Amino acid sequence: MVDPETVPRRIEGRGVTASFTPALGHAALSGFYDPVITMLTRERVWRARLLDQVAPQPGETVIDLGCGTGSFAVSLAQRAPGARIVGVDPDNDILRRAAAKAAAAGQNILFVEAFARDVAAVLGDRAADKIVSSLVFHQLPMEEKRRGLAASLRALKPGGTLHIADYGRQTGSMRMLFRIVQSLDGYENTQPNADGVLPDLIVEAGFTDVREVDVLPTLTGAIAFYRAVRP
Ligand SMILES: C[S@@+](CC[C@H](N)C(=O)[O-])C[C@H]1O[C@@H](n2cnc3c(N)ncnc32)[C@H](O)[C@@H]1O
């Protein structure tokens, strides 16, 4: 039976009326998100690596920040039955797709409509053991990247970990391929990622032990894997 918590929930007054970049850059393309990501990003490889990196455990609370269509949230729930998995995204349409995917997979996942900057309000400060975010930060304006990381720090328990898989510094042919993403998501928000800004922003937000764990070349640019700790 599907838990009622799989129905997307709105956080009132948390700025959900403000704008955001949808999963594939334009709301009309969201229905194509899953097949496009499978085709163009070596999805199975990077999701498996990220899942191993996050290593969710039963009893843990794990937030998937910018969860999109819920693919990774479902994998987290399947890997660690007994973990509390929470998907956060400002796009109500994409959350409905995520909730349907979770229900079809028989997984109880709480989906919450909110921006990254409000992630600490979703469960409260110091509530999460882990926060994971995939292919999200390259879409965010600089101010939202900063505020999203600051809120993630607050949302994590001391010793909790942040895991980000996203387009990081692009060099050589990867810089050219990343233009595909930039043409969809816009240059202003994506270029700082291509210039390698993320690790500095993570440090600036107050995280320690900030590490680039891995980098994976794909047809749409290099995806970097970062890990950091809330002191
Ligand atoms: C490229 S999709 C990635 C989805 C998912 N994490 C995945 O791995 O497939 C980016 C997601 O970030 C969400 N997003 C955009 N702006 C956001 C913000 N300010 N805070 C949180 N999520 C945001 C979008 O709605 C979209 O679902």
C-alpha cells in the first residue's frame, strides 16, 4: 500500500512562487527528462557511484535536494529499507512524477515542494544524516547556490555528510560538450560550475573535509562527485 506521505506536500510561504530552472531547462520538456538523462549522461554509471558514495543506512534520514523525477530517491530507498528518504524540489509537476515513480516502485518517500535555500525548514535544523544532490547546483543562480549550501549545513546533524554529483570544472573537450547543458539551462548560472566554483562555495558555507571524490566524463560534460562534512 502507498503511504499518503508519497503525495507531494507544499511548504507554505517558502517562496515556491518564485522562479526556478525546470529539470530540462523548460517546463514543457520535463516529460522527456528521464530518457534524455539516460542517453546523454552515462546515468547508470554516475548514479551507481553516487549511491555507493552516499551509502544510505537503515535508520538514517537522507534528503535528496532537487530530487527531480525521483530516480535517485527511489534508489536510496531500495538500497536502505528502513531509512527515511525525503525528496525536495520546487517544481510541483516534477514532484508528482517522482511520487508516481516511488509509488510504482512500492517505496515510501516523502516529497516536499521547496527550494534549496529552504531545505533546513523541511525537517528542521540538524535533522538529516546525509544530504545528496545530483545535477542541481549547475542550474542555480550564484545566490541560490550559496544559500542552498548554507541551508544544507543547517539541515545536517553535526558529522552529517553532503554528497553532490554535478557538472564541475570543465576542461578540454568537456568544456565544448557542456555547451549542450548550457544551451538548455542558460549560461549565467552554469558557467560558474564550469569554472570550478563548487568546492570553494562548499568550504565558504562552513563544511569541512571538502573533497572531489571522482570525475566522470560524459557526452554532456564532466560530472564531479563532491563529499563534505558538517562540523
Ligand atoms: C537536472 S534536474 C536533476 C534532478 C535529479 N536530482 C536527478 O538526478 O535526476 C534539476 C532539478 O533541480 C530542481 N531545482 C531547480 N531549482 C532549484 C532550487 N532552487 N532548489 C532546489 N531544486 C531546484 C529542478 O526543479 C529539477 O528537478
